[in-house]
Amino acid sequence: MAINDDGWKQIQDNFAAKGVHLCPLECKVLDALLGRERVVPQDHIVDHIYWDSEDGGPLLGPRLVHVVVCRLRKLLPKSGIPWRIVTHYTMGYQLRYGVDEEV
């Protein structure tokens, strides 16, 4: 997974242009999911978010990812982009294009 500090800022700008404000943490989770066809394990998302943190991020990183995904599920429809985040229990998350698609 390529780590790019600018990716999340571009996501934030793109969503702001659509009238949807995303915090940096929400943008970093989306950045971790974007362009991946496979399921992204939760620990990889935590690593993507906290790659520059000396302590590796909070102990409750996986729980934090879950909370951010719940918030993103409410915000994504407001953007007009037909994305949805699918939970693959015990595996991780996947960003899919198209809201009508069944899992």
C-alpha cells in the first residue's frame, strides 16, 4: 500500500467541492480503500492512517476505523458519488462503486 500524505488532502478537496466536509481521519480511511479491488484488512487501514506516528497510533485503532466507516456510510450518499463501504466480517472493508449492487 503506497503511503501518500497528499492523497487524503485531495479527497478532502474533492468532497468539499461537492459540499461534504470530511475530517482528515475520514479522508485517510477513504484513501486506504480507494483503488483496491480486494478487501483491505482493518490493521492495514490503521497502518495507513498512523504510518507517521511513532507509537503506531491508538490501541483502539481498529475500533476507531469502525466508527469512521460508520460515519462515512452516512456522508458518502450526500456527495452524489455512488460509493459504498462493504464490511467483510473478520476480514476488513471494501469500497465498491454502485449503491444498488448486492454483496
